[in-house]
Amino acid sequence: MSKSNKNHQDQSQSFEAQAAQAIKDEALKIAKAGQTPGQTKKETQLIAKGIAKGIESYRKQEKIKARERSKNEKKKIVGAVASSTDETEKPKAASGRLSKVLKYIVNFLGLLSFAHFSVIFIPKQVLEANTHWLPIVGISLGIVYLMAAFMGLRIVKNLRNQV
């Protein structure tokens, strides 16, 4: 056994010994406080031992009761979580489907905006005399589609955060 394990055991034993000594001291104080005239020291010590046993048994019972209470609280919490997940599963599925659909729409809008921005690169020779407005419209629509795509991404992000 290593030194750290021995030290740990010594500390835990000393803690237990300290707790037992504290109980004995407390019981002795109580026994001396209730001491009657003519009572011997040995009788007082016997009474103190009885009081110490009573304190120890009371503390053990309280520990058991506390464990039972915590088990019951955990069961209530688990039951509440289980019932709340049953109620929230349906909205999660609906918002999950909605976020997937929105994701496809956002991707389509992104591609559409790219197509409209590519109008800039049409050579001037291809454009006819009356179609010089085409790049301006293409850029404008590209910006609109790009803004719609960003708004869609924000909506998808909010839906995922809600789930």
C-alpha cells in the first residue's frame, strides 16, 4: 500500500474518531447537566454512554431518511423529465422537418443569387444595344436572394436552438 493510501486511511479514521469523540463529549456534557445530587462519576459516565448511543442511532436514522428522500426526489424528477419529453417530442419533430426544408430553400436561394451575380461577367459584345440594364437587375436580384438566404439561415439557427 502506498503512503498516500495510508495517509488517506489515517485521515478518514481520524475523522471518524474525531466524530465519535465529539459525540462522547456532547453526551458527557448532557449527562453532567442532568446530574442529580449523590450520583457517582461512574453512573454519570454510563448515562453519557447511553446518550451517545442514542445520538448515534438518531443520526443513522436521519441518514437513512435523507437517502430515502433523495431517492424519492430523483424518482419525481426522472418522472417529470420523462413526461415532459413525451410532450415535447412532437414539436421537435415538426421543427426538425421545418429546419431541413428551410435549409434546402436557403441553399437554392444561395445558388440563385450566385447565378444572378454571374450576369456581371457577360461580355459586352453578347449584350444587345437595349439590354444594358441586365447586369443591374442581375446584381439587384442577387442581393435580394442573398439577403433572403441569410435570413433563412438565421431562422434555421433559431429553430435549432429551440430544439
